[in-house]
Amino acid sequence: MNLKEMKGKFEQFKNYSTEDHLELLAFVKKAYVMNDITIRQYREIVKEIQEETEEPIVRN
């Protein structure tokens, strides 16, 4: 799963689209907690979000 697919799932679930990186991040975190995505997928998607926004979201 990648960011594009996660945005599609977000739109399908919420019935609207968003470019708000914090809202997307919250959705991705929830998907990870609910075991809908793996830790590897979670990290890759967070990395993609960070690259889009060019600002750190999660500290290592």
C-alpha cells in the first residue's frame, strides 16, 4: 500500500478527499493500530507524507 492508495481509502471511508497531511497521518495511524496495514507500510506512507509536506511529522 502506498500514499495514493491510502488517500483512496480515506476518500472512500470519509466520503471526501483531503490534502491535510495531519488528517491523513491520523488516518494512517488508525489503519496501523487496527492492523489494516503493516509497520513497514505505515513507515513508507509516513515517509511519503513527509516528502510531500517537506516538514518533519514524526521524530525518530
